Amino acid sequence: MKRLLYSLPLLFLALFYFYPLAAILRLSFAPEGVMDWAALRELVRTDYYVRTLWFTTWQAAVSTLLVLLLALPGAYVFARYQFRGKQTVQTISTLPFVLPTIVVANAFTALLGPNGLLNSWLMRGFGLAEPPIQLQFTIWMILLAHVFYNYSVALRIISAFWQNLGDHLPQAAQILGASPWRAFWTVTWPLLRPAILAAAVLVFIFCFTSFGVVLILGGPRFATLEVEIYQQAANLFNLPVAAALSLLQIAFTFVLLSLYTRSQANMTRPLSLHAARHTAQPVRNGRDRLIVGVNLALMLLLLALPLLALLLRSVSGEGGLTLRFYRELFVNRQGSVFFVPPGTAVFNSTAFALVTMGLAVGLGLIAALMLAQRGERTASRQTNVLALLSNFLDSLFMLPLATSAVTLGFGYIIALNKPPLNLRSSLVLVPIAHTLVALPFVIRSVLPAMRRIRPSWREAAALLGANPRQVWRHVEWPLLRRALLVGAVFAFTISMGEFGATLFIARPQTPTLPVAIYRFLGQPGALNYGQALAMSSLLLLVCAVGFAAIERFRLGGEGEF
């Protein structure tokens, strides 16, 4: 029975990840049934693709460094201080990560674009004829957006681990004569290093596979591997080269994911952890107020300003404040049969997100249980083969994050159009694709809590007469439910903002909010752009309300994110 249960997430990956991927690779590399390596040879021989790989790598490295430099002080503040509004700031800091890239791009354009708020204010204030801030289609715009997008990832991972370490070890070092600075470098830093490395690798992966940010904010000058896959597949319809680029991206990211899972295993071994409420101290003096105030000001400036700019631009017209763009969303001026009111798009996104949440949490819990038990067997038997198998399975479940949504979208169209998996025109395909994207986040949220459950606790309950079901109900479930709720938050919000795969598989009459925004951006004119900003603001508000409602019931900083 247990083996059958453990096979469910593996079967889901086999049907909806490996099978579509194999279908498009077979069509690309063996269109006539005979293997053809011309696409791979083209990648090696062409300098353009080498330059694309180099740009993808170095921009991801610089973005990761900037994220860590800004997130480490913030993680310290959240781990060590308790202050009014902390929960609200945590919610705001996480919101950018769950927004679709198309909303993030619109937010930065609304703030720093040629007609953005900052340029408009500066031109009016100083009587300038041209915008003084020229960041549109530059690498700086991409780096700023990556920091905005991934700051919360590093903040959550590091602060959640840091706040549970306690102060007893650094205090012991200071009692033995170490200065506070030396106690940090010799005691706290080695303990934090696995969490920092895990955060760095994960942020690097997200920047390495960046698509919407580079496509919209970078313009034609910049292209990551992900953008190039989209260009080759969607614009040039060169499937062999797109598939070869996908293979290259998957290979790079799989190595990074292996490093990430090892770092996560190091940071989630059973430790003498302390409750966060005992570690965090109230702000007592001027030094504490300065540390907390500067970090919060920087955090809100970085994260809240683009979102506020998006909201303000959506209600700004030539004559001042206006709700015209919101009213126009409900007017079908062109008489298009594909017109869908934004309320319907919100309903579609919410319904898909709820189904995705149920599927992702169920499959993620089973996968995390399987990985945790294999880890316990590896530790007890000290078997290298079991350790390699556990690391392989852990990396396997993270693979969807390393795969181009464009490639998967084409794979679904090609592979899922024949019985018994004739799902190409089915509404079920959208939550399936969203579940594939959300599943790694659920596993990463639940697995740390699962690994922190000591085997001796289960054994003690069994010795007291509890059967396996009672052990789960009275021992494991109370320790896991908060982590499961965190996983549910990410599954819901990621589904709400998923754009790449949905664009290919969603039916025209049932668009989600990101797809509806893309439709408005695809139409010329200030009115359509204003409507895109209005829809982006609606999606921002939906994600904020949904995330804040679930965050209200979340206790502690469980999980990876």
C-alpha cells in the first residue's frame, strides 16, 4: 500500500513532465524516426548561443550577489527583532515573488520607464524636456527586477533558519572571551552557511531561467536561454534548436538543484532549535531602532515602491486621477468573441488555483514523506547508494523549475492530443500544468519540517501503544500542518500568477488574469496599456488579499520560503 502511495507523485511526473518532454524531443531530434544531431552541433559551432549562455550565467550571478547583500541584513532583523507590523512587512516582502513576471515588468515600467512616475515627477519638478532616468532596455533594469523578484526567497530561507538557532551558542562563545563579531564568524556563520548557500543556489536558478523580466524589460538586446528558447520555438518555430537549448538549460539547472538539495539537507538535520518568539527580542534602544528602521525603509523602498507605482499609474490619466481604465475593462469595443470580463478571469484563476492547491499539497506531502523516510534509512544504514538515490529523487522533483514553460507547452500540445490522454482542449490541463510548477515549492516547504521530526518521537509513541495512524495524527500532523499551510500558500499564489505554460494551453474563453493582461499588452495604444496596468493591479490585489488571508493563520516561519 505504501509503495502504491509513493508511486503517485512519480507517476504524475512521468505522465505530465517526462512524457510531454520526450514527445517534443522526439519530434525535434528524430522527425523522420532517425536521430539527427544537427541542432546540438549548431549550438557548439555558433558564437551567438555561447554568448547567450555566458550572459545568462553572469547576470544570474550578479543578481544573486545583489540579492544576498540586501537580504542578509533583513534576515537578521526578522530573526532577531520583534516589532509592530512585522507580519505585514513579511507579507509585503513575499508578494513580489508570487506575482507573474508580466506584472513585475509593468510595475518597473510604471516606476522607471520613460513615462514612469519618477521621470514624470522629475521632468515636472525641474522643467526637463527629456526623461532623466534612462533605464529602459538596460541590464540595470533587469538586475533591479531580479532583486525585487527574488529578495523574499533569500529573506525567507535565511531568516526562518536563523530565528530558530537561538543565542545560546554565541553567548557561550562570548562567555569564553570571544567578541560579538568573532562569535558571529566562528559560531553563527558556520551554522548559517548551509541556509545561505541554499538561498544563493535557488536565487541563481530563478535568475538563470528568467523569462518575462528579460523579455519585457531587456528588449531585443538581451536574451537568456529561456528567452532564446521562446524566440526559437514561438517566433522562428525552430523546434530542434529550441529543444537543444532546453536540454542545455536542464543539464545546468539539474547540477544546481543537486547542490541545492544537499545544502537543504544540511540545514534541516535535527538540531536543538528554539521557538522564534523566544529568539526575537523587542526593540529596546536607539541602536535597535536604527538597525530595524534602516532595513525596513530599504525593504519597503525596494519592494513597495514599484507596486505603488503600478497602482498609481493604473488610475492616472491625462487629466489626473481617473478610473477610466478599470471601467473600460468591462466594455467590448471591438465586439470580439474572445472578450472575457475581468471578473470571469478572476474566477477562472481562483478556480484553477484552488484545484492546483489541492493537487500540489496532496502530491507534495506524499513526495516529502517518501524523501524524508529515504533520508532516515540513509542516515541509519550509512549507505552511499541510498544517499545517491535520495539526492537523485530530491533533484528529480525540482526538475520542472528547470524546464522552459514554452517547451512544456508545446509538449502538451503534441503529446496530450490522443486517447487515453486527450487533454489538449480540456480545462483539467491548466491545473495539471500549474501543479507541475507548484509541486517543487510544496515539497521544499514540507520536507524541512518532515526531516526535523526525530525518529525517536515516532518510536516513543509506538512503545506507548500508538498504531501508525495514531502516530501520524498525534505526533507528525501537529508538526507538519504549519508547513503544509505554507506549501498551500505558494501553490495557490503561484497558480494565480503562472503565465508561460497557461498562454499555450488555456482555452480562449477561459483565460486567467495573466493571459488577459498579455492580451491587452499585445494591443497598441495608451488605452490598452492602461487597461493592462488596471488588470495587473487587479491581479496584484487578488494575490495580496489571498496571501495575506492565509498568512494570517500561518504560525512561525516554517519551510523553505
